[in-house]
Amino acid sequence: MGILEALAIAMAGVAAGTINTIVGSGTLITFPTLLAFGVPPVTANASNTIGLVPGSLSGAWGYRRELRGQRARVVRLGLASLVGGTVGAVLLLVLPADAFERIVPALIALGVLLVLLGPRVSRWVARRHGDTVGQRPDARWVTPAAAASGVYGGYFGAAQGVILMGILGIGVDDSIQRLNAVKNVAAGLVNAVAGLIFAVVADVDWMVVALIAVGAVVGGQIGASYGRRLPPNVLRAVIVIVGVVALLSFAV
């Protein structure tokens, strides 16, 4: 791997860490980047998942103030996410590699669609919750829905954050920033358990992991500290462009 390739992967990690902390979907940056440099799809997915774990932890730490008073919710949804992430990771390893290659375009397309729908989800959540902490208990279906989201995240993960924000926005009566903090923890746990499984039994490119990890840690702090000031439409536009390019590359 040349210096320019390594730099490009590290910068993709920075972008993914930033985007994951703010809205999710960072995989739509790193995964196509790895494919562009010739990393096999399954290896790219496993390496990317492990590499993004430190960035998820970095982003969650950056939102620690918004996590106060949510211990029970975080524990409940965190356990559901761990179970779902485990199932998703096992599915990736059990199913044939060519099955993953066939389904990846559909998953990327789903991720791009969810990113495009993200603003509508955010506006709906804002209208429903406002800026105050609600008093109603969480809907009962939120926990199994978070587990299902974890299955998707463990298998591929692109736009899992958008899915989680939709689930939390509909079923949890709380402010947007506090929901985003829970989202960062849940998505981080999915990446962590899937990454642990991949590290033990999957084909992993550890140089790629290191480059993405370093970049994602930096990106996680950028997202937590300054990301709220960045135009979200610009970030979404970049994600959509990269996702469309990835779809075209698979088609060709």
C-alpha cells in the first residue's frame, strides 16, 4: 500500500468518524474507498467495522453530557444492540462471500435512501419532541427494533445511525441531542461486538484497520465538538455521491 492510498484511507476514516457521530452512514465513505483500492468486499467490510470501533467510542465520549440520566435506557438498548450485532456478524461469516457481494449494492442503495430521508426524520423528531425531555415511557417495541437494527449493523452497517434515530425518534420521548447520544452508544456497541467476532475469525486487513481507526478517533471528536455547526446537507450530499459511485462501480 502506497503513502497516498494510506492517506486516503485515513482521511476517509476521519470523514466517517465525523459523520457517524453526527448522523451515521460513515460506512458509505470508508467502504467504497476500500473497494476502490482493491480490497475484497468481505475483507473490506470486516476491516472497516473493526476500524470504526474507536471512532464510535470517541463520539460516544464526546456526547457524555447528553447521556446523563439515561443509564437504564442505554443498558437496555445497548444489550439489544449487542445481541443484534452478534447475529449480523455471524450472518456475514456464515453466508457465502458471493452472497454478500450480491446483496451489497442493495444495502448501499438502502443506505443512500435512508441518508436522503434523514432530514425528514430529523424534522419529524424535532416537531414531536421539541427541545425538552419528555415524561412518557419508551415504547415497548423500541428494544426489539434496536436489536433488529443491530442485525443490519453487524452485517453491513451503512446508515445504521439513521435507522436508529428513526426508531428512537418515534418510540422515545426525549430531546434530539439526547437521542443522538444514545444512538452513538448503541451503534458503537454493534460495531464493537461485530468487530470482535471479525477479529477472531474473519479475513482482516490490519493495516486498513489501523488507518481507519486513527482517522475515526479524530473524526469522532470533530463530530462531537464541531459537527453540529457543519451544514448537514453538505455531509449528506457527500455520502450520497460516494454511495452512488459505489453502486456504479458494482454495476460496471
